[in-house]
Amino acid sequence: MKTNRRISLADPILGDEEKRALAEVIDDNWLTMGDRVRAFEEAFARLHGQTDAVAVSSCTAALHLALQALGVGPGDEVLVPSMTFVATANAVLYAGARPVLADILGLDTPHIHPQTCARLVNSRTRAAIVMHYGGYVADMDAWRRFCDGHGLFLLEDAAHAPGVAPVGQASDAACFSFFPNKNMTTAEGGMILARDPDILAAARNLRCHGMTRVTLDRHKGHGFSYDVVALGYNYRMDELRAAIGLVQVAKLPEWNRRRSKLAGAYRHLLAAALPGVLVPFNPEAATAAHIMPVLLPAGADRTGVMASLLDAGVQTSIHYPPLHLFSHHRKLFPDVSLPNTEEYGRRVLTLPLHPGMADEDADFVVQALRRALDTAPGQNRTAAEP
Ligand SMILES: *Cc1c(COP(=O)(O)O)cnc(C)c1O
């Protein structure tokens, strides 16, 4: 069936308010680390039941700074998922510590879990980073008990889950991304939440070269010199991005509701049309519905299905190729074998999900997926996919 409809995987929503906010920054002629960055930090913190936050240049920078602010470094081990974006583990490497990759709980719960981590803990383990895959919040009560029991820091890679409780409330640090395909965007950007003000102060210092005073303080007349108290970085956020973020953060709750509603619609349509396609997670669970991952039947030709969907105007993706199988990381973790993560990585397909989609779009995608699975020559597939 030929169609002109195109349904993209994820689309940022930007408009006149963002344009006006950017124009105001240009008129004000103060471009970085000013009042808008501060206001964005406060608004983002408030949305998560906190009073303070530290805005940075990306979630990757946020993870690096959070680890360093907590004192995680050389000689330490950090529990991380392999079913995540590669930055989760890379941040641990930047901090000089060793990522220890854990398996997901199961195909229907693609989160790492205390149950899959217990045997990986030893005297060098200092922290665990949970990732709220798909926007579905990890079992934070179980994680808090586990980390307290073993004396570990608990960090959240919350790139998929801004604005959904209890994200940012039960961990030692939570890190967010505002990349364009996330639930809200500043183009590039990230944020750190932490309950301990000392951790936020350390992160704030490290994001700007470890300097004791930043330019705005000096501009406002607070001192003429500064000291450098640590090896810091340039991980700052600028005023243009913060201006966009202030507009977007106000819309996030409504967008998250729309995402959840679309995810619910997908679940019903998939259950009716394609009972062999598994949709992970409990439909009742708290979620920011960041993506719509499904598991194709074992042995389905995923590449053929994706090509056929693209022909039908439906863009799809894979979240994620397990990171321990990447060429670079394979060298670092030659002996790691994670059966559930690897099977999940072979079968997962991410369907379009973003608040700009219409209700009929989910139906269109599911019908296109049904046709693609009918026609893709997958049943007699012999070779294992990489
Ligand atoms: C997008 C993403 C990141 C990286 O975010 P950046 O802001 O691009 O650095 C990290 N972890 C996860 C799970 C992500 O989805």
C-alpha cells in the first residue's frame, strides 16, 4: 500500500515561544551562565520536588560530574546496564573507574535490578547507575535498600525519564538529557539533581574549571579574582539553551501525559493485532513514555521489518545494541556475557512515539508492522544477527 504519510521516530516540538525566548537573550546581550540558566535550574528542580539543580552541557557531562562530585574514581567499580546508551558506561570510564555491566531482569523488564547485580558486588564497588529505560522508572525502593545495604552511591541516568516521580528523589544524583530526541530539549544540554547540597556545589564548581567565582559574580561586583580548587571542565550551559529549556520545562508534564496515552493506545492495538509481539513493562507502571520499544518474535527478520516499515513511511530504531558488544567496549569487557540483554538487543524494535503524533498514527504504525512481519522473510532465518 503506497502512502504519503511519514511518521518519524521522535520529533522535538519547538515554536514561537522558543523563538521569542531566544530573541530576548540576544537583545539582553548576556550569553552564558546568567539568570536564565539559574531560573531553568530552579524550574527543573521544582518539577522534581527539589530546590536546586545544576545545568550542564549534556547528560554525558552530568553523569561524569555526578560521579566525580561523589568522589568515584580510579580503583572504584560502578554497576551499570549494558542495555543503555553508551554514555552511561563511558562516564564511568571518564571518571577513571571501572564499569561493571549487569544483565537486565528479563525481556519484559529491561532494567538492571539488585537481583542481577548482587553477585557483581565486591569491596571495590562504590556505586550503581540505574537507567529508567523507555521512561519506565526503575524499582527505586529495591535499589535504595540494596545500595544502603552495601554502602553504595545510587545514581540515576534519567535521560529517558524527566518529570516523572520518584525520579530524582531517592538517589544520590540524577542526570538528565535535553538532546533533541528526548522528552524536552534545549538542543544540547543536561541537568544534575542531588539531595545533598554539597554534591550540587561540587558539580557546580567542576562544570566551570573548578573556579571559585564565575564571570557573572565578578560582573555583579563580587570580587575581582578567583581560585581554582579542582581539575574541572567546561561543561557549562549557555543562556540560549536555558531560555529554550524554560519554555520546554513548562510543557513537559503535558507532553509526558500525551506520550503515556499514546503508549497505552499502542499496547491495546498491538495486543489485538500482534499477540506475538511483546511490549515490555507493566502497563500500569509510572512512566515518562520516552520510547515505544517492542520485542519482535524470536527469529523475525528485524532488518527486513525495519526496511518494510520505512517503505510504508514509518521510521524505527533500535534501543539499544548492547554496549558490551561494541568493538571498543568488547576490548574492555572481553568476557562479559549477558544472555537477557543480548536476546533483548537482538529482538527489540523502537516504534515512533512523540507528543506530536495523532491517535491514528499509532494504528497506522501497528498495521504497517503487521504487514511487515507477514512479508519479511524471517521465519527461515539461519544465521544469528550480530
Ligand atoms: C541520550 C542519552 C544519554 C546522553 O545524553 P546527552 O545529553 O546526549 O549526553 C545518556 N544516557 C541515555 C540513557 C540517553 O538516552
